[in-house]
Amino acid sequence: RVSDNSSGLDGEDGTPGVTMDSARYRKARKRVQFVIKTYAAKFGLGRMTNTYLWILLLTLGLTVGLCVLGVRVQKVMTQQATGKYSSPEQRVAAWRDFLRENDLYAAEIVGHANSGTPRCLDIKGAAKVEGENLGGRHLQALNCTGGANQRWSLQRDESIRSKRNKEYCLSINQASKDAQMTRCSEQFTRWKHNTDTNQILTVDSSPPFCLEMKNEDGGFVKAGSCVEGDEGQAFMLL
């Protein structure tokens, strides 16, 4: 608050305030308003001055945010600390971890990617409702739509989580070997993606099981014995 008294004190309690000559303040404010109106008229802004100023501020804020994110990405990708990121593979791993930690990484898991009719891993019957309970829902093959039912994030704890509801993970029913959704806090299957064979394998099984998909809309998704070269077990993350 700007004080109108000339003593330099703000309020009756005598606490220090801002000393400013009221006439000078009003004169300076009118001068600023005059400059804004002059340039607004010059550039044809007219009554839209406030709107354009808000747009300018929002654009500036977004630009600053993107710059900060860019600096962080650059730092991750170029860090040369001794014994760290000494190979391209380590840099890729660091980049992947950065995306996961900042929730920027989401992928479609596409089966039969080499067959000419690829289909995506889809949560069967899931409604488009935020925070929906996905527990027990089965997985199916379905034409790729890009929807949240078909988007997944591979976490550092080796879980595969749904972007529809990140509290639920892709798991395997131990009895039927069917793929289904479970609450991550209760139980989940740990996975790894072999980029050489394109197989998605279980981590804790010995020998591991591989995720496989029947290539038709509504086709089953389950875990089976790993067979290298089996198109039904070939998945790409896009």
C-alpha cells in the first residue's frame, strides 16, 4: 500500500511504510497509462489492450517453462561426470529415466508390428472415466486409436502402468496366464522389453514368459513360452 502521509510512516501504529509523494505517483501512473494507450492505438489494439497483455504474459510464462525443461533435458543428455554416461547406451538409459520420473513417457505397445496389420494392447471394456477402477480387467488386441486405454508407461520399478489410471499395472494371472490389470500397490508383474527380439518378458519367472497377442480385434493377450521370431510375441513401443 502506498502511504499518502509525508512522514514516511504507514498507519497509526507507526510501522515503517513506503514514502512517496502522491502527486508524483499519480503523475507517473498517468504517464505509464498514456504510453500504453499510445502504443495500443499505434498497433491497432484499441480496447483489446488488456487481452493482448494477458496473452503476452501467458506466452512469456509458457516460454520460460519450456526453456527450464529444455535446460534439464540438455543437462541429462550432456552430463560428462567421471564414470557416468560414458557410452551412448548409458545416455539413452538416463534419458529414459528422465522421461519416466517426470511422467513424460507414454507409449503404445503395438503387437504384430511387422505383419502389416499391427494392433495395440488395449484395456478391454474400460470406460473413458478418470480414475476408473481397472482391477481385474483383461487385455485385448485392438486397432490402434491413440486413446488412454492403449497408452502405457514403463516405470523404473519395471512395472507397466496404464495411462488411463496409473494406479493399475499390467499383470499376468498365474493360473490362466491371461493378461489383466491389477492395482500396483497390491501386486504386479515385472517386465522388460528386449529391443533385439522385440519381446516383452517377465523378470521374475525362470525361464521367463513372453507377452503374446492374437492378431485380431478382441484377440487374447496372455503370457506364453518365449519363442524367438514368433510374430505374436513381437511388440514395438511407439
